[in-house]
Amino acid sequence: LERLYDRTAEWSELVTVLRRRIDLADEHDERRELHFRIASLYDEKLDNIDEALLVYHAVLTDLGPDREATSALVRLYDRSERWVDLFEALEQDLTLCEDPPERAELLCRMGALLRERLDEPARAVEQFHDVLKIDSTHPEAREALEQLLQDEQVRLEAARVLAPVYEAEGSWPNLVSVLELEAREAMSPADRWEKLRHAAEVAEVGLEAPGRAFDLLCSALRDAAGEPQAPEIVEGLERLASVAGRHSDLVGLYRDVAPDVLDGDLQLRLMLRVASTAHRELEDLPLAKEYYVQVLDTDGEHEGALDALEEIYRATQAHEDLLDIYRRKETLATEDGERRRLLKLQAELCEVALEDVSQATSAYRSILDMGEDDEAVSALERLYAQAGRHNDLADLLRERLADTAGEEAVELNFRLGQLHRTDLVDPDTAIEHYRAALDIDSQHAESVAALEELMDDEERRGIVAEMLQPFYNAQMDWPKLVGAIEARLEGTLDPLDRKPLLREMGTIYEEYLEDLDGAFETYARMFRDDIEDPDVRDLLSRLAGVLDAWPKLAEIYASSLDDVLVD
């Protein structure tokens, strides 16, 4: 038949014959060859890529790792533009590849796929980084990373990958550029200073450009004037100013970052007078501000200066300075009510005017440290979500959950479930929160919908199905109930445990779905698990009589008998 179907180009029939041969074959190599022939027929003769893919996957599942199969998957997924599947196939191929240059090419291709097709530049950077670990001169990977320096999402990560490569090969202009980029993106003054210091060192020694090195340290001092590193920066600036002839610039810089300080009782009185007169009579707000600041430099608790500067900074929209005033006054406040008022002013200023979510959340958290405050709680929930601080949001929701019950507890558990599932990527904790929500409200539709989405998670499918089963039963949603039982059966191997599940599913088919064929097939599965159970034989015989399916029943008995005889 095989030769006949091949000569007559009856490819579908040939596939059927080859599949039969697989069932009969015992040798690994023979089964592998038959699988590849079937896949080739689907691909080249029947133009059915999906079936070809299934066959190649069957090779990997049934016969073990096989680079030829993974390479075929890569080819077919690429041809059909199924980029996610292509990436997974490349990952499989990578696990089987031991040759470093070939691994580098696979990693580079994966990086390009993530960047150009899957819009995942961060993961692309990781792949290109792995390429450079194998071959630091790899041109495609380096070019891709250099292009990613222009991507705001990942330019910092790309710079961190390229910096040690440039340094190792002495590519000083490129190294200075990426160090400056890292400094611009630094999260703290200390990190920014360290990158600028390094860049200045490279500019001075590697590029022999003391002027550029001076500019870099100027930027460092502006950012770190109040930091412990300031003395070291000053030392470097003075040396470079001599070498580069930048004394005037150095003086201007010092005037900007180190204003004069006045002290003494008389000086304080005079300064306060200058400030108040400029403020009230002359309406010279810049001058008034200058002297009120000097008053506070001498007496940081001066109430009149603090109130006046708050008024001036509000009028001039000097938000950073206004924030400093609020903080000073909050520190000096002795009553909780006043402290709460000032902390809320800080939080609102940081969030709206300064767009500094981190400082706003810190202020609201300080309010909560003083006791319950619904406004602060609502604001923190909003800000944590905006800033992507998902763990902090989860902690806050758990704090609220500890003091709630009823519908509010259902909603909080559901929100925690969603947060753990989508943002924290912790499906197990998410499932527990959905379970807690359903324990309170067994018909909570949102939790059920979320669990239904988790049915695609093979590892947790059985647990989720067991949770959904009572809901489907209560809703009399028989098709979904059958699906849930089927999912539980996938992970249940013990025939004693499978029997009640199959019995329930058969009853649903027969009594509620009126699908006698489905019931018959389900009882047949019970029979195959335990051929000695007379109740199952009675069920099969009864349905065979109703369906006039005696030949099919005979076939089931014969097949099971064959299995027993083989055993």
C-alpha cells in the first residue's frame, strides 16, 4: 500500500499507512524516520504546515531531543511568520547546541526576533549580551546593541553591556559616550557621580582631552554638591582647571553651588529686615527670598522666615523649594493634625507639580504611619499602580484585607489575585487569593473568569479546574463542567481516583447534555481503567443497546482483551 500510494500521489492515504507503521514499529530510528517522512509529506505534498509542526513536536515529545526536528520547527515557524513559536523553537535548538559560534548565531537571531518582531527590547538586550559573552567582536550583536542605545526603554541596559566591551578593547570615544548615557539615566546622585568620574578619567587619560574631563566633573559636582563625594570632585576639578585653563568656569561653578553663609544675632536681625522689607514694601521677591534663605541658614527654625518663604514659593511656583519648606515645617510641628496637613501638602506637590511619584508615596506612607487615613490609602493605591511598584501595592492591599470582611474582602482578594497573576507573575499566590474570594462569594464572576484564563497553565490546570468545578455545577454549565473534569483527569493517573471523575462526566453527558455517544466514550474510558468492574460493563451494555453500538462495544472489549493478553 505504501508504494502504491506513493506512486499514485495519494498522500493522505500514505500518511495513514505511515502512522500505522509507527504504531507497529519498535525501533527508535525506524519510528523517527517514519515521523520525518510524515512531516515532510504534510509540508511538501499536502501544504499543511500545522500538521507538519505537530509531527515534529511529536518527535521531540515521544523520541526525545532532536536537533533536526527543532531545526525543522524553526524553518516552518519562520516561513509561517509565527514569531512567538519561532522564538520558543530557537530556544529549544539552543539547548541542544554545544558549538559556541553556532550558539552565538542562534542567540543573535533570537535577539533580532525579540527586537524586530516581538517588541521586547529588554529581552533582546539580554540575548545580545549572551552573544558578546561568547564573541565580544560579533558585529551583528554589537550593531544591534548600539542601535538600542537610541531606545529610551533599554538604552541604559544596552550601555551597561557595551561599556566593558569598549573598555576591554580601548575604544575610548565610545566608552565615554556610554558612560555619559549611564550617568544621565542614573537613579541616584552617587551612581551618577561614579559614572561621570569614570568618564572623566577615560577622557583625560584615554582621549587626552582634559577640557572634556573638566566638563564631566562639573556636571558631577552640580549633582553631588551635598554628597560625600564632593571633596574628591573638587580635587579633580582644580587639577583639570590648571591643565585645561578653565579657572573662570571653576569660579562660576563654585558660586552656583556654594552660596555665602551669614551668622550671628545681629546679622540675623539685619537679614530678616532686608527680607521682610523686600517682600512687603518693595515687592522684590527674588531679593526677599535670598535673605529669608540666609535667615534659615542661620536659624533653621525661624517661624516667620518659613511662613514668608512658603508664601513666596507658592507665588513663584518654586516647587522644589516649597517642598523643602513643607518638610522643615513638618519636622518642627508638634501636633499630629498639623503634621498630617503638611505631609498631604508635600504629597500633592510631589505628585502634581514635581511628578515625583516616589516622594509622594513616601509622604502618604508617613501619614499612614501615624494612623488610619482613607485619603492616604486611596492615593497610595493609585501611585503604586502608576509607578509599577506592584509589591508595595500588594502589601498595602494585604494590610487593608486584614481589617475587612464581606464584599470588600472579596474585591480585595480579587485585586490581589489579578496583581499577582499579571504584574508579579506569581500564579500560585494569585490562585490562593481567587480561592479566598470564592470562599466568601462562591459566585464571584470576576474571580471565575480569572481562573478560567489560568486553565491554559498546564502546571496549575488541575488545581484551577477543581476550584471551578463547584461553580460550573451550581451554574449548571455542563460543557464547562465537563471541561473542568477533563482537565483534572489529565493530571490524575490512579484509576481509583479517575473513576469518580469519569463517572460524574459520563452522568453529565447522559443526563444533562443528552449526549449518549459522549457518555458511551466516557464509560469506555472507565472500562479501560478497570475492566473487572461489573458496574461499568453494565453501563456500557445499557448504552450499547440504546445506541445500537454493539460492534463498537465489541471492539472496546477486544482491544482491552488484547491489552490484557499482551500484559
